[in-house]
Amino acid sequence: MVTKITNNAFEQVKSAKFAVVDYSAIWCGPCQMLAPLFHQLAEEMGDDISFFNIDVDENRDIASQMGIMNIPTIQIFKDGQKVAQQVGFQPKEAMKQWIETYRG
């Protein structure tokens, strides 16, 4: 399951043991291509990983605080700390491998 962050409520991400965050917007073509893949990964990998989506237009404060300059951007957090970031569309298997690299 992918949890949609609203009202700049970033605490959910910070409190997760391992979180994958998708920063996107509805007007962004690559973001819309990534969305179904992100949901599939959440279903496949979600037992011990929390997946979040943040619409940068609805959560401008978070996007600014996290230095999001381009979308889609995916960030990985372990115990509330950002450990990785990638920008742009990635195929599902490439993204899965990237996440597994940091899952440890």
C-alpha cells in the first residue's frame, strides 16, 4: 500500500523503519508512468517497507525542505534518515534492485 502524505505530515516518513518516498505531481508525465509501478512495488515489497507518495504541489513545504528540484524523485529513508535519492523514471526491476540495495 502507498500512503499519500497530506498537509505536510512528513512525520509518518520519519517514524518508519524503512521508507520509500515518491515525490510527484499529477501534471508530470513521467510521474504518471511511475505511479502504477510504485504501487506494484508496494504490494510486492511492502511487508517491512513503508511506501509514501508526496504531491509536490500539495506539499510545497516538504518539497522545499527536502530539496526536491525535479520530479519524479524517489528517496529512501532508514530510521528517519535519508540514505538515497534518484531522479527520473526507472523501470520497475531497476527500482526494485535499487531499493533492495539499501534495505539491508
